[in-house]
Amino acid sequence: MSSFFSADQIDAMRGSVVRCDLLVEMAFRSETIRVWNGNTELTAGGRKWLPMYGYGIVDGLSMPTSAVSESITLQLNGLPNQAADFLKVAIDETPEVDQQTVTVFIQLFNEDWQPFGLPAPIWWGYMQPPRISRTQVRDLEGAVQTITLTAENAFFGRSRPPFGRYTDRDQQNRSPGDRFFQFTASLVYKSFRYPDY
């Protein structure tokens, strides 16, 4: 633990009250967005983190004990005043988010809720395409729109053989010059008669 936290931070975590929160850094293709679950903009580690007002959820976070594939789910349940504009990039285009890195940090705070030490990275992985869902409108309550991102750690797909897909590109890497999969796309919805007498 000493490689992630300073001696002062370790002492603070030994106390009876420990104040901390998670910070999330999403490295989209065009820009990097940093958020946290507080109510104001936060400056920590020399970077600014945008508020999510307690509407953000990080689910499935655990301390890995071996080199296994694990995933977490990042979820945002509609912010007040449509303040989710900063996540619009995650919704508009899948290439902006797909297989881009996300890092989860833990930040300690002092008794005045001011950042104490640097944020410590505790998990990182690759974001998958976002999913959007919306609840039904009930009585006077409006519907809640939810954005969900799943992120897989570095061990995701490690058991998959290299060039293991049935595509022309992978086949060229397996057997250069073999054109077996070159016309796969043109065979979709094609009818074949067998046996053909």
C-alpha cells in the first residue's frame, strides 16, 4: 500500500474516521473527462474534476488478487438541470469511448473536506460502448435516463488466441495470401443449393 499512499495518508487511514471518495478519469478519443461524486468542482492532483452531485455509481470495484479478467460498471442516473452535457461525448459516437481507457482513483480528504495528498489510482481498464436506458414516467415523477459504461481490465480477452477471428485481416496474419475469408461479407443472406445436380 505504501507505493500508492504517502506515510501521512497511511496514518490518516488508521484513524477512526476516514474521509474519501472515488475520482474517475475517462480518456475519450477526443478529450479526457474527469468526474467525482461531489457537489462542486474539485481540484486534486493538479487536475479539475467535474461534479456528479451524488448521481454517479461505480459498481463491481474490488481488489484483484490474481491476474484474472474483471469488469466494473460506471453508471450515471440523470443529473439535475441536464448537467450531463459533459458526458454527451460518450453517447454521440461509439468510437469516442470504445476501448478507450478509464482510471478510478481514491482521494482522501481532511476534516474540512479538502483533498489530502494525491489521488491514488486503484483500477484501470478499457471502456466498452455505452448503453442508455430510461425509466417509465410515474405520476408526478419524471423519467430517469441512465447512462451505463462497462469497463474491462487489462486481462480481458487474454485467453483469446491472436488473430482468432474469422476475418480476412486475421486470416492474412495467420496465412498470408490465403483469400478464404475475403468474400465472407458478400455471402451474408446468400442462398446456396446443395446438392446441386
